Amino acid sequence: MNEVIKQLRIHKGLTQRELAKISGLQQSTICRIEKDCSKTSWNKILKLLVALKLDVKKFIDKLSAYNETKVYDFLSLIIDNPKIRKELDQNPRVLALKVLRIFTN
């Protein structure tokens, strides 16, 4: 999710400082979230998504529309396939861009 937020920000042509001003969060918080959002509250993530003018309802609807088994199978493929895992480790932007396409279309 951290790379998705970063790519959304870049796609919108915003700096971290500009996004901080729009979202009401500190620039240092945005920097931390873009590096690793695993310990970030959903409240802060939602603030960023709203500030980035992402349709949050559409985002949540798409997220909940996915079949859990398919999501699990997809994640298992990434985790269990060393070639794919290595490729994503080398370029996490690839996965982030794919996720962006899903949630912004």
C-alpha cells in the first residue's frame, strides 16, 4: 500500500509537502507512510486517499468485491514463486502500478 500511495501522489503531481498541506498530516508522516505503512492507522491512509481525490467508496467497493480465494491465490503465487518474488523485490513499483490501475479505473 505504501508504494500505491506514493505512486498516486506522484501521478497527481504532488510533493510530500503539498500532500501534507492538503491532507492535514505532517510531511514526515507521509514520508514514513510511503516507506512503510504497515503500522499506519486506516484513518491516516483514508485521509491521504481523500486528499489524493481517490473515490474512497469505489476503492473499498473494489477491494471488498475481490474473491478472498483469488486474492489468497494471487498472494500465494507471489510468496511461493521465487522468480516473481525476486522481480517484485527488485521493482516494487511494478506491483504498485498494477494495483493503481485496478483502483483508479
